[in-house]
Amino acid sequence: MSVLIVGSTALDSIKTPMAENPRLLGGSASHAAVAASFFSPVKLVGVVGDDFPKKYIGLYRRRKIDLAGLQIVQGKTFHWSGEYEVNMNNRRTLLTELGVFERFMPHLPESHKASEFVLLANIAPALQHHVLDQMSRPKFVVADTMDLWLNIALGDLLQLLRRIDGFVLNDGEAHQLTKKDNVFAAIKKIHRLGPKYVIVKKGSHGSILSGPRGYFICPAYPLHRVCDPTGAGDSFVGAMMGCLAAARGTIDANLRRAMIYGSVVASFCCEGFGLTRTSGIRRSDIERRVRELEKLTTF
Amino acid sequence: MSVLIVGSTALDSIKTPMAENPRLLGGSASHAAVAASFFSPVKLVGVVGDDFPKKYIGLYRRRKIDLAGLQIVQGKTFHWSGEYEVNMNNRRTLLTELGVFERFMPHLPESHKASEFVLLANIAPALQHHVLDQMSRPKFVVADTMDLWLNIALGDLLQLLRRIDGFVLNDGEAHQLTKKDNVFAAIKKIHRLGPKYVIVKKGSHGSILSGPRGYFICPAYPLHRVCDPTGAGDSFVGAMMGCLAAARGTIDANLRRAMIYGSVVASFCCEGFGLTRTSGIRRSDIERRVRELEKLTTF
């Protein structure tokens, strides 16, 4: 089964205390699509300008990502620039040039409308709605978000929560949305807003799933050095959806293991700028770290 | 096998946004000893004043804690007063009255000197040294600490690290000690200072063990409400040492599971003020949560 991924496709200029890297391939959909592509066929929906480097189209193609839904229009590709502090937890946006992204309206090719697995990666909730409006009957829809939408599009987001199966957000966003300091209390409140599955990402502390089978405490893969955490959350949910689309059996039977794969692909993402590390790994590298995580958590 | 626990025995006045509780039984050794007592016989070494409430002696006795090493001297019991903010992660000390603790010199009864399992709970490193000076040949020595000793007794602490098997500290302290932001990089540096086993506590995010068998990522038990986290770290390490003292086989074979028991007893500690919740539970309550944690982490 393939997974449909809709989100931002961008050029990221990233500055860390160690280095500066301009105009890397980025955006929520790029990270999620590359991560998912290790497990299942991927259909990417997004928009780029006519300045979008051909090498990045090549990168998508090498990962066998279906680009029928990628609009290439006249103008500039969405460009984000940010800077990390030493501890990599604090990020400061230096620049946001929306470019062609400003008028982006995700339009699904006919071949995409019957997709069973749908990832609404981080993008305006109104656009996430617009995607669902075009779908015939998806089996499993997961949405990601960011603090920006909680601030400026909360109504749209709350309506979206009634239309999706799974909602992925980080601990800060869970707190912002529910006003609950305790993450498990926050999760309980988010379930009441609609989603059957709630996943809270906690960066290097791993993530928490709450669903019909109760909680799952998902570890992060231990990294001694984080090069650039941009896109780690998108990689996590992308790999998770790719795994689910590829697996036989129920969501409940597969979701925990899919999250472990998500953790592992996110760990590779953090080891390089943008997608440089992730795009160079093989499935066997992923499997090795999954086996390691099994050993690291067994008692 | 019994476990020898040396540390502070205090009266804690704790204020949270919800309530205020004066003069509860507290101190690192009290929390650790009660936690350990669910698993193995415990020998407590500490000091209290002649104002120490008889009911707390009764509490120790009900947990069958050996009090031969508890000095009761003329003067006031160590009294600490602190206030938590809403999110329970920020604590402010309101008052510290050392009382008889100021001149405390841990003196081991003959019967204690051959103890095989020794927990040097949080106390001045010089006193932790003094305990080891009196021991004949302990099998497994673990020390806990706090930021205060990193600030005012770093030399003593660094010498102590060469004399112990395991070192337990929280993530903030690990950062302070090593100047490393990355917790795994910090652990690596701490190993070089001496300890074969390093355990970093991360509060609600669980803990990390590093030892000869590699890392173990130990989850925290999920709590929807934290009443008072005072003593949770002491409970964690106390229960861990109690488990190890009670178990057959090598430290390596038992340490991961012992940490899980530590997580569970710490979770009970957080559910009540001081030792009120922990002192009311049974071994079967602990076993139930251990089984739950197994389910919450399996994938």
C-alpha cells in the first residue's frame, strides 16, 4: 500500500553553532516522504517554484517518490532560515519567504484520491481540510501540526481533529493546546477533541502513543551528537506512516513498531544537515538501529 | 542480603500550588530506606534531633528498617522547606535549618561494616567518603548527589567517583558536571571519572543506565497527576538498591529490572506528600505497576 503525504516542500537555510548550510531540501513533506520511502511507495503533494534545484527532484526520484502531485509553478520556492543554539533545543527563525507556498492549494491527481494511508504533514489546517475533502475513503489519516497553527488557525485545527484518526504533536504544543502541564492529562484532553490515536513527540526523550490499547512509551534512539534536528519530527511520522502502509494486520497491531521505525529514521535525520544523512542510508541501516533499540529497552 | 543506606534524615515542609504540608518525614535516606524496604532488609544511618516525631520512628519500624545506625542527639532535626511551581519541575528552597545535621558524622555500628550493598544517598561527599572508610569490603557501592555538592565540594565528589561502582545523578547535574549538553556525551565523560555504572535521572522522562552491557533506556511510570515529587529520585535509587540486594545473580543481570522497580516506587512517591503514599503501599501494588510498565514498553 502507498502513503499519500501532503505538506510543505521548502528550501531550508540552517545555521548551528558548528556550521551554516544554505538552501537545503526541507519542508515537512520532503522529510516525511523521504522517511516513508524506505518502507512503502510514496505519493508527494506539494508546491515548489521554478527555482527549485533539479538535484532535489533527483533526490525525490531516487527515493522513488511519486511526484504527480508536486506542482512546479512560476515563482520562488518557500524558503525558511533558522538558527539553533548550542543545546539544539532552542531554534530561532531568521527568515520566512513563503514564495509560491503562499497561494498553494493542494490538488490531488485522480490517482491519489483513493489512497488509504494519508499523512497531513505540517501545513495550514485549512489545506489539510482541503486534502481530506478530495479523498474518497482513506483508511488511516494522521495529521501533524505546529505552534503557529495553534496561534493563528485554532478553529480550523479543532475541526480537523474531528476528521482524523491520529494526531501527532510535540509536548510544547500539547501543553499549548490543552493548558495541561502533565502530558498524560493533556493527551486525555486531546482524545476528547476527536483523535482515536494521540502521539506526543518529546525530542530526545522519545514519544508517547495513546490509543485503544493504552499507552506506548517509545524511546528515542541514543545519539551522542545532534548535527541538525530540523525535520526530525517529520521524519518520525513519515517513517511511521510508511511502515503502517507496508504492514499487514490492524493499525493497533502495527503502530508501536511503526513508531520505533519512526524514532530510528528521525535519529538519522538528526545526524546530518537537512536530508543529507537520511537520503544516504539504506534499509539495513535502519534495521540495525531497530534491533539496537530492542536491546536498549528490554528488561 | 541487606542494603546499607546513609544520607539525610529530615523534616520537610512542602508547599505546592495545591496544598501545604509542614514537617513531613523526608531526607534522602528516609525516602531511599522506605523504598528499599519493600525488597530487602535495610540498615539506615543518619541523625535526627530530640524533636524528631515518634510517629516517624514508628514508620521506619513498620518498614522493618534497622535503626542501630540512626543517631538521636540533642538539638533540632534538619528542617527543609520548599515550594513547587505549577509544573512541578521548578522548586524553590524557602528555608534550610541544618540543626543536628550540621555536625553529623556517620558512624557505622560494627554490624554494618560488612554490608555488601551500600547506597550513599545524597549527603556531603566528605561524609560519603567517611562511610566508605569504615566499610570492610562492599560488593556494590552506589552514590547519589545534588547540585549543591557540585558547587561547593567538587574536589571531594571527584575523589568519591573513583571509589564507587555506580553514580546516580539527574540530567541537570550531569550537564553541570561535564559541561556537555548531550546526555550520552555527558555519560561518557562521567565514566572516565571512575564509575562503571552511570545512571542519569530525567524525572518524568525516565532514566538512562550506562554500563558494561551498554545503555538501558528506563521509562518512567505514567502519572496523570504529580502531587509532590520530593524524594522521587531517592525512592528510585533506594528501590533499585533494595532489588539488587535481594536478587540472585550478577549486577549486570539484575540492574535493568531493578531500575524498573525504582521507577515504579518513585511513581508512588510522587502521588502523595512526603512519604505518605509510599508508606501505604504493598509489594503487590508495586508488582502491578511493573507488569504495566512491561506492557507499556513492549513493541
